[in-house]
Amino acid sequence: MKIENLECWPVTMQLEEPYTIAYEHVEETTNVFVRIDTDAGVSGFGCAAPDKAVTGETPDSVLDTLSQSDRDVLQGRDPLRYALLLETLADALPNAPSARAAVDMAVFDIVGKVANLPLWKLLGGYRDSIKTSVTIGVLPLNDTTRRAKELTGQGFACLKLKGGIDVEDDIKRVLDVREAVGGDIELRFDANQGWSVEESRHFVESTRSAALELLEQPTRRDQPDLLGRVTKTVFVPVMADESLMSLRGAFRLAKNELADMVNVKLMKVGGIFEALQINAVARAARLEVMIGCMDESALAIAAGLHVALARRNVAYADLDGYLDLVGDPAVGAVRLERGTLYPTSRPGLGFDLERAAR
């Protein structure tokens, strides 16, 4: 089997509910979709969700990168030899993780289709569904509690609150949300690099009664020692997100005990192949893993879901990035029932994009 063609196209999607985090306000997102055709008549699909602040890419740069990689790396390659193909791609595109992720997804989609198996089973099949958290951006206090009640009313059992702009406001929001939703709902907090070590400690102590499940990326990613200081001095598990961008980064976090958990996003690390290797490092270091996401089409969410279902030590999922997208061409790639995600039963990623959707 050989790759004959790669096609890519951008889709801009508005968010039904724009949101704010510590360093940006988001009203729309542009994903780049990929189709890889083979000489055996099997096609695979993938999706890139570039984010300049996180992946260092833009939609235009992804389109340029994919066009170049099609000519230089992909044409004529056997997608079933995915380790060789994806390692070669990583060498060629070291600074384009979401572009690599899109190709990686499409390749694994082909592999699953050839095997006639859903990818989560082909990768190991540890579980067949997983609970996902749902995110509430930085909102005024009353709006935060209102949104929390709405989401728990829809069946979500885990909420992730965003903050990092004002620690005192964050403390108040956490305590009020806990009072509003009761003790049975899991609460997570993501500061998106917004705090100092002292603010992180103050936040954890002040929200003790809210029983937070975890604290995600409280400090700047370019100062990993600060994350380690928080990890070593608070009682709530600390998760690295922006501090984890690669397999090497996972090794450094684990070796220096800088975090208790890691958030693995396919767009950050370059796709499924790399995510599985990072997961192995995390398991060896006894770090729990969350599979997270950006503002991604349901197709990319499906890829993350297949990874989350495949491995035992993926303890958490934060795969809600598709929920508010208007005009997503991959609606139906995953199934959500009262806060729990299920894959489709079809081979590969379980969803084929229609040409007419473009």
C-alpha cells in the first residue's frame, strides 16, 4: 500500500459561547482537515487545530507545512509502516505539532480501516467509554455558577473552571460553584500559567473546603522549577499542561518530579504515536494522565478519545473542545451521553468526512 495523495482544507468555526482564559479571549477557531488517499482505495482523515500561543502555528502555516510534507515525505510511503513514516515526518517537521497530528490521525485511521477495527481496540482497548470534564471559561461570578448548574443539569459530573487572572476572584468562584453544585460533582481548576508560586499556594489553601480534584498549570511554562515548587508544597495534585510539549518534556517532568499529572494533547505533542510514548513515560513514573484538547473538531476529539480508551493509566479526559463549534463538518464522530464519551463502532477513527462538506 502506498500514499497517493494528500488533500487539506481549512474550516473556520464560530463558538456558540466565546470564552476567556488567562491569556486570551476566543470567539472562533480554524481547523485544518486532512484526507490521505492510498493506491488500495483506503482513505484516512485527520484534523489540525493550530494555536499560535500553544503550538506556534497558524492555519496558513499548517496548510503550507502539509503541502510541503506531501511532496517531501508522504508521497509513495506505506502508511501501514506508521512508525517509520511518522518518525520521518517528525524529523522533517519538528516545530509543527498540530500539522503532524493531522497526518498522524489520518495514518492511524487508515491502519484501523485496513485491520477492520476501531482504533481504540487496535491500540489496546482497555475501556469502551470515559467520562469527560466540561470547561467553564473566566466569567463573572453569577454567570459562572449559572453555567455550572446548567452543565450539571445536562449530566456532566466533572467541571473544569478556568482562571489565572485574579486569584481572589478565582477562590470565590471555586467556593461558590462548589456550594451551587454540591459535593458529588468533581471540580478541577486550570490557571493557564497565570499565578506565582505564592498565589498558587494561597489558592489551594483557601479552596480546601471545595475538595478540588486537581490544579492544572498554575505557573509559567518557561519556568518549570516554579511548577515543581508548587507540586512539592501543596496537597492538591498538580497537572502540567503547557509545560508538556514533547516526549522529552515528559521525561524531564518525570525525572525532576515537577508534576503529579500530565495533560497530553495530540495537537501539542504531534499526534497519537507520540502521545502513546508519552503515556508510557508517565506510567513508568507513576504520573496519571489526562487526554486533553484544544478547540477541535469532533474528528480530532475522536482521535484523543481512542487514545484515552486504549490505556489503563489515562485516568482523566478533558475532551469537550468540540461542543460549542458551529458548523463542525465532523458532527457524529463521537457520542456524548450525560457527560460520558463513546466512540462510533466503525473502523479507524470511525468517521469519514464528506467531500461535499467543503
